[in-house]
Amino acid sequence: MIVANPIYDIVFKYLMEDERIARTILSALLKQEVVEVHMRRNEYSDQSRQNLSIFRIDFGATICKADGGRQTILIEIQKAWVDSELLRFRQYLGAQYGNKENMEGKGRDSSALPMVAVYLLGHTVRNIDAPVVYVSHNVYDYDDNLVEGGMHNPFVESLTHNSIIVQIPRLHGKINNRLDKVLSIFDQTHTVGSNSQTVDIDPSVYGDDAEMEPIMRRLMEATCDSSVRRAMDVEDEFFSVIKDREAEIMAKDKQIAEKNVAVKEMTAKLSKAEEQLDMAEEKLGKAEEKLGKAEEKLGKAEEKLGKTEEKLGKAEEKLGKAEERAERIMRSSVMAFLKQNMPVETIAGILDMDIATIKRIASE
């Protein structure tokens, strides 16, 4: 059976506007019987399509509790195609917490309606393979012991909420429970050829399930509604632009990544060059230090040499004076012996001088 694809915002809204169908889908998601449901007036979607879209529908629902009692809760369904909407998810939840219409009672007896956030994602969540996950909170004491009835306290319940996350791409036609059966209408492996606006669903899978028959009929009606088809065309155009933008972003991210690698390599080379320069400067510093020490030693050696030469000069001066004095004494002695008419030969023997030197002195 060819029917409209409920992954489209307009088709999903068209589907959930039927109270019986809304009760069926919400009961399956909550795993509790929803006996009454109404779509709240604050239904939002990004009509301008200027930003990435999150489609929202808020429901007030009355559920049947295990003890037979009934409770009114708030259900916010947020539906997104792309995986960059986390901040906006949080902003929408903040708006719900701040909405006075979500309070009941007056004065000190007032409390917030319990809230369940349902996320229908057109993308997968990293590291979570299960197509549907439930995030439930409990109350514990310091020793991690469960506090009985803690979550049913109005104060606690007003400040926390549970979540249900549905990863549509992970729905692959396996029907193991009631929720699998209901969510199978979102299984995108059933799209017809390249036309994602319709899905081919085998009605025999649902057998005589009285609650699935209205869902199939409603989706069939959507395919015949011209306003729904036009809105689906608009969504296709919008998400085509989104895909082009994502492709452009991916290309830029790739360029940035390549440049980052080049910068990293250049930085590594620069770091290595600086390291080598530091080593060279260290070696130069050591060489200059050795040269300084050598110059210091040379200076000291030159200083010692100067002192030695000075001493040598003084010694030579003293030697010259001594030799000069010895020469004078020798001359005086020669002249004295000559005055005594002592023979030259005798004088040479006494003074240990040669005869020629004595004659030279005598002739002067």
C-alpha cells in the first residue's frame, strides 16, 4: 500500500491531528494507556525556513496509571532531520519550564505538569545503536539508595522530566513489540524508489490490528490531499538546500582540516628547527665559554711572561753592572801590578787573563 511518508512534518502533523491516532502512537511510546489527548495551542515549526528546522507539537494527555488512577501529563514531541539542533532542543524545553500554562494548582499547592520529551530524529545519535531509548530519572540518597516515591514528589517532578529518543534511521522493519509495530510506519527502507514522499507498507504485517488500520487510512488520505503534497514539495526544496549547505560545509571543513594538517606539519618543522637552533646556540655558548677561558689563560700566561721578562731585564741589568764592575776591578788590578813593574806574564797568571788583554789595558 502506497501512503504518505510520515517523516515529513506536514504528514506527521496531519497524522497526529487525529485524536485516536495520537492516542495510539503516544500510548506505544509511553508504554502506558493514553485515555485522552489534545493538541495544545502552542504548536510550532520553523515556517520561515531560514534556519534548520525543528518541528514541535505539544500534547496534554491523560494516562492510566498502574494503580488504576489517572494523571495529566505534558508531552512535547520535537522532530528534527539534522544533527545540529541540540541547543534549540534545550531552548524549547526551557520555554516549557517557563510556561505558566504548564502549572496546576494555586499558591503553595501549585506544581508543574509532569513532562515527557519525545525526540523523533532523522539522524542517528553517536554510540547508541538501539532505535528507541528511554531516559528515566530516579531519586537517590547520599549512599545511592533509591528513595521510594521520590520521583512522585510534586517538587521533584516539577523540576525533572523523562525523555524518549527515536532514531528513525535505525528502524529497519523488525517488529518485536507494540512500539516496533507503530513506529514501522516511519521505516525509511520502505520509500518508493527515489521518491521519499511515499512509503510502500504491507498492511498484512498489521493483521487485524484495529488501531493500525486508522493510521494507514489517514496516511492514504494524506497522499490525496493537495495541500499536504504541496507542503511536502516545500520541505523537499528546503532540505535540498540544507543538503547542499551541508555538502558545502563538509567541503570547507575538509579544506580547514587539510590546512590544519599543513599548519600542524609546519609547526612541527618550525619546532624542530627551533630545537636545532637552540642546540646550535647552546653549542656556540659552550664554545664561547671555552674561548673565554682560553683567552683568560692566555692573558694570565702573557702577564706571567711580562713579569718574567721584567725580572730577566732586571737580572740582565744587574749582570751588566756586575760585569762592568768586574771590568773596572780587573783594570785597576792590572794597572796596580804594572805600577809595581810586575811582568805581564806574572800578572796574567795571577788574574787568569791572557797577555794580550793585559797589554791592551796597559796601552789605554
